[in-house]
Amino acid sequence: MNNTNFIDVEVSADINSPWPLHRIFQTLRSPTQISRVLTTNPKGLDTMCDVIGWSPTGTCPAWSALVDDSGEGVAILIYGGEHGIRLKDINCQELWDLESINQWGEPCLLLDKDVKIE
């Protein structure tokens, strides 16, 4: 999914993320595996979330990379598997589940370069 200088994010629409996406991002720093990110939840509130990647076989690592995005300038890209990423509030104790109303999927996230990630 990534090259030395570029990350090719190609997400197929499915039950995790109904939005397909294919974009190439120029990296400014090597990707790192993450497990949490501060982002906006479906209710519009900023919250710290657990994050994983989602693939045809289930969970996989989620990654962050500092990228140059022509529309946003320098940003943090959060990406995962072929079916995007999956998020839930850090206080949610549920196992990862596509049927859960307490979790949501995204193709990827493009966030402010100073966003909190773990």
C-alpha cells in the first residue's frame, strides 16, 4: 500500500465504508502504526478514538503518515486496509464489529498535522 515517497490509498466500498476512494499522497515522513487518534465522531464531537484498519479478512493495522496534500497543505493521513479504517470511542469496550452502532468506518482520514495520535 505504500512506496518510499508515496502512499496509494485504494478503498473498496463495503459494509465498513460505503464510500470508495482512490488517492495517492506524497509522504513527508515514513508511516507509523497507530492505535488511537483524536477525530470527530458521527455526532460532530471531537473525541479520542481507537482505530484499526479493515480488510476483507477483518482487522489489520492502522497507519499514520505526514503527507503533502494539495488541498490541505501538510496533513496527517490515517489509513488502513482495503476497506478503510474503523473507529470507536476509547471508552467503548466492545470488540470490533461491523454491526455495532457504536463504531463507524471511513475510507481514511486527512487531519490537521498537529492532531493527537498514539
